[in-house]
Amino acid sequence: MTEERLSFQAEVSRLLDIVAHSLYSEKEVFLRELVSNASDACDRLRYAALTQPELSADDPNLKVRLLVDKDLRTLTVADNGIGMNREDLVENLGTIARSGTAAFMKSLEGAEKADGKKDVNLIGQFGVGFYSAFMAADKVTVLTRKAGEPHGWRWESDGKGEFTIAEADGLSRGTKIVLHLRQGDDEYLDEARLGGIVRKYSDHIAIPILFGEGDDAKALNSASALWTRSKSEITADQYKEFYHHVGHAFDDPWLTLHWRAEGALEYTNLLYVPSTKPFDLFDPKRAHRVKLYVKRVFITDAAEGLIPPYLRFLRGVVDSEDLPLNISREMLQHNPMLAKIKAGITRRVLSELSKKAKDTENAAEYDSFWENFGAVLKEGLYEDYEHRDELLKLLRFRTTAGEELVSLEQYVARMKEGQDAIYTISGDDIDTLLRSPQLEGFKAKGVEVLLLTDPVDEFWMPSVGVYDGKPFKSVTRGGADLGKIKGGETEKPEEEKTPEGELTDLLALLKLTLSDAVKDVRKSERLTDSAVCLVADDNDMDMHLERLLKQHKQLNGEAGKRILEINPSHALIKRLAERAKGSGATDALEDAAWLLLDQARIVEGEPLPDPAAFARRLASAMEKGLA
């Protein structure tokens, strides 16, 4: 087979351009990433060999080797793991074939440091650590043969947009990554320097990392599984570096949990909560990345049923003593022991998060966790009834009361006299919500409202319904019930309001004119500054949820009609009410009625059904006003 020349996916080319033309304060991390990938390849072969022992029979002792050639100025990272075939090379080294690529590149390109250099630490967040090889190399050659396949492959690139692939004979199982070092990077040819990097970043890897070949090869790591050691024997730096390895991450862990469960089931857990969002947090598959081991043998990093989907941000290792060593991924899904392990992990993680949430002296620390993972954690409110009460105590919200995040317990404690509901408003962003006219009456009364901007809020809130005996109620739905709440602004004098008789006439005319477009027209208790707003009836779908469903083409049939509320104290409404008394008022107010409705739609962020008619009516109203 002749050599093929292929182009990198566009995102890879941009990434490699950033890597190749930037300087890094910790360039040495490229070796950590390559060693970590080699270790994973050995783990995957060990698992595959449980059911196909012939795959590793010719070379059963798994290891990673570092080899240097000072004359050719090359550093080789070699493993005898699972290896790759042509399809694996194209998918893994030619593309970033994973969800979140666009966000990844946007983050990388925006990561300018004060000195103008790019911060490539983001690479690790997105699972593309192989490309860090181009930090130290101006050309990379990959020689690999997949276990069980007859021939190998050679992949080569200078990182400038293209790579070549060709068949290669005479290769042993596994992968060799040959780095042709850049000028000035000769330090990575030095045994002592390489040994120091391995001990710093990769000492915890349970597979031997050797320098050299044959009998003269020297072990560079202790090669014992970190999670099997006592906590007293492990330093903070070792925990941190294991997180970098197991999570393929560059950030530091926000929380480290290491414990051993004993009793009917025995299993060891070393789990981490990241300090930054993983790039695939909102991937539709909602898969976790916690590795499952059985008696120190890697089984899978995608065990369904090991971690609940709403804790998928966790990284780390679970090692069971009781699961059968040769268990298949299919058998795992229905294994009752796995369900018990999942229950134990869930209880422990929620307990530790609860401790963090209660630590008022370090509230900002928990706030940072919530900003990263709160939207995911809320999924458990409608998926995990057993732990709903614990999850409710972990919730934090932005509110109309200020910048700080607020718990439901804090909200209920400062509810106003006469207030019997927890008020909420949903939308796409905080700033837009704060400008909503539906909030005016609540602000005037000093009633706090929860500001909800996560799409998941529309699903967990109806499922939960109440907290501490107080129902959740959207301010965009039904009657506002503000009259019975004490506090806030004083009652407006009668002379500032539209006379009741005139208001009744105006409401009748608006209902007649807009009868096909709205469900009802009524006076509002919630408006203080705006003339009009739209609200949903008590039994209708919330307006924000309806918009979300329409955007995703999940709404069957036509959208529900809304209620138009008018502010009887607004100058415009008072003028219109005066006009409603005269003969021919219906014709005179028709355009005004439609303009009021369109105004309410615009404020809600809804598209106008007839923009041309709106423009015509607005032009006519301006013409009359200027006459």
C-alpha cells in the first residue's frame, strides 16, 4: 500500500498552530500526556486479553519505555499496549472527533496571557494531549501495530496541516511515538531530566515506566496503584498528579475523595471534582469518565450504572474486589453489585458536597463549584427521588436581591409577611430577566424572585413542586397575588389610577380587538413602570418553556394564547382609557391595541407574527403624534 497524504481536521490544524507558535512555562507536561496515553493503551490491552488471551500472549509484561538517540536527537515513548490500526490513527490523531470541539477552540483562542502568550493548559480539558508532543518536537513519527492484526502502520507529521499514513512491516504490538526534538530542547535527551519528570507527574502509574532497553533498562516510577495506598502515605502533590493522569486534565481538583468501603461489598474509590468544567459536560450521551477496575485490572471507563448521570463531572477510579474479573460491559449493566457500588458512591459524594455547602466561612469556594456544575446536579432532582431532599439543600440561585448566590433555606427565611410561594422567573440570561416587566411589582414590594437561566430548571421545578411547604410559582404565570403581601411601596393615590369605569371600557375594547390573539386582557398587579406585559394562565405552559420547546421543534400544535395585562397607573393606559369613552372608539383604538400586544411580545423576546403590520402601525402612530 502506498503512502497516503491527508489533511488534519480544521480544528486540529488551528490547535497545532497554537502549539507550534507559542512558548510554555511548563513544556515538560508533554511527556506526562504521552506517558498517560501509553498507560491507557496498556490498560485497554489487559482488559481485552481477559476474553482474548492470545492478544498479549507473545509479550504479556506490559510496560512503557523511554528511549533516546542523542545523535538523531529523538525521544521515543513506546508501549506494548493495544496499538492502533489505520482507522484509529485517522480518528485519534487526525481529528478531534468529540463533542465540544467548537467550544474548545474558542476557549483556546481566547486564552491570551498578559504577555501575549497562549495558555495551552486548556488542551488537557479536551482530551487531545497527544498534540502536546509538538511543544517539543518539530516532527512526530508514530509506529504502531494493533493487537491481533498482522501488519502495522507509520504515521508522520510536522504539525503544519498534513500527515502521512503508510503500512509498515516488522513492528511489534503497541505504539512508538518518536519525537524529533526542536533546537534548544536537548534537555529531553537527558536520563536524569526525564526521570525527574516521570517521578513528578507519573510515579503513580501502575505500569512500569523504564528508561532504555534490555537488561540495562532502569525503572523510573514506583509502579503501584495510588488508590491502593493508605491516605497517610500519599502527598497532596501525588493526589493532584494522579488527577491529571486519570482525568487527562490540566486544572487542579476542587475536591478529592479517597475512601475504602468494607462489609458485604469491598471497593476502593479515589474520586475528584474538577475545578473547571470538562468540555463534554453537556454531551447528549451524559457519560461519565470514572474508570472501573477489578482487583487493580482496568475494565472500562464507560460503565453504565456506576455513576449517576447527574454526577458525571466526577473523575477518578473505582476498584472492586467482588466483581468477577472477566465481566463484560454488557453484564455490567445488569449486575446488582454495581448498583450497590453506585448507591454508596452517590451517598458519599452528596454528603461531602453538603459539608462544603454548609461551610459558610468558605462560601465562595462552594459558589465556584455551583457555577461549574449546578446545572448538571439539578438533573438529579427529577431523576433521583431518593436523594431529592439532599439535592435541594445543595441548590444555589441568583435572585433579584443581589449578586450573591442564595439557598432555598435562605430564601424561605426572608420571605415577606403574607408571601406563601417561592417566586421564580425563567429566561436565557440574568440581565434580560432583571429587565422583565413581570418583576416590577415584586421589586416594588421587596419580594425576592429566583432567576432561572438553566434549561433544566423547566423540568425539575414542576417535578419537585414545593419546598418546605411553599410552592414554586412563576411570576409569568397567573395572578400575581401581590395584594396580600405586606411591605414595599405605598398604595398609589386614586387620582394616579385610571378610573374604574374607563378601565372597564378599555378592557372590553382590547378584548374585542385582540380576541383571536390573546386568551384574556386584564388589569395587572405586577406592573409599576411598564404599560403592558404577557403572562401565562395558571394551567398553561410557562412561556420560557414554550420558547425552548419551539426552538428544538418539540412543540406539537400551535403555541398557547397568553394573557395581556395592562397597568392602570401608566400614562399611556390612562390616555387610551379616556379615548375608549367616545363613539367610534373601537376603530380608533384598534392600531393601539395591536401595538400594545406587539410591545409586550418584543419585551418577552418573542418574534412578531407580522413585522410589516407592526411597522405600519408604529409609523402611523408616530405621524399622528407629530401632527
